[in-house]
Amino acid sequence: MSETLYVLIKRDLFECPKHLGYTGIKELAGAWPLSLVESQTVPVKDKYEPKYKDSYALPFDLAPAFTRACFHDLAIAHLQKKVAAFEEAVTPSGNTKYAYHGEFKFNQIGVDEDGEERSYPVYVPWTTVKEIMAAISVRAKTSIGAA
């Protein structure tokens, strides 16, 4: 079981890694173990409180993706980068072929010339990987339309 990590929140912004500034975006926030939080005598809360202006710690999993104080243009730009990265990841290209080709395999059982059962790896062909990527893209697009 892994240790619970905490974000530090001050004036409704997350503290950045290495205590270098503040951000309203959780993915860019620092995360610290409870021992460090307690050593800094920061109160620990169990829910997000955007109106609380003093510093407090919150379990990482309970923190919102964006604080209310986060500038909307920064939140939108962050989400646009994530969408672009996901789209690139499921679009067949030279880059994705390089990233995924030869990464997926399963074991096939066969009989050798001596009649012994043997297990050997079979790599998923690139054409099948492309079909899977296309199916994921279609599902994502239909999920968006259904929302």
C-alpha cells in the first residue's frame, strides 16, 4: 500500500513542487507525505475549502483538478494540451508505430517436433494495433456525442 500524498493549498492555489510558486492546476502541484506536512504545522483538512485563505493540506485524491482561483485561460490551455496528447496517442502515425509496435504480445501454446507443449510469444501486428487505436477513437467520439 502506498503512502497518501498531500497537496498544500494557500489562498486557493496549490503549492508547486520544491515549493517554487503556486498553481491552480492539480497536475502541476507538488505532492508531499504527511510527515512533511505535519513538520510544517499545516492543518490537514478532509475536503476542499476554496474560501479558506490560510494554508492547509489536503489528500491529493480529494483535491479538485482546478482550484476556483485558477485562471480560466490557463485551465483551458492545460486541457487543450491533454486532449492533443491523447489524440496523438490514438492516431496511427510513425511516432505511434515506433511507440507501440512490438510492445504487445501474448503467449501461444504449441507442440514442437518432439510432441512437447511449448509456450512462445506472439507479438500483436501493427495492423491490429491500428485497428484497436481506431476503435478507441470511435468510442471517444461517440462518448462525446452522447454526453
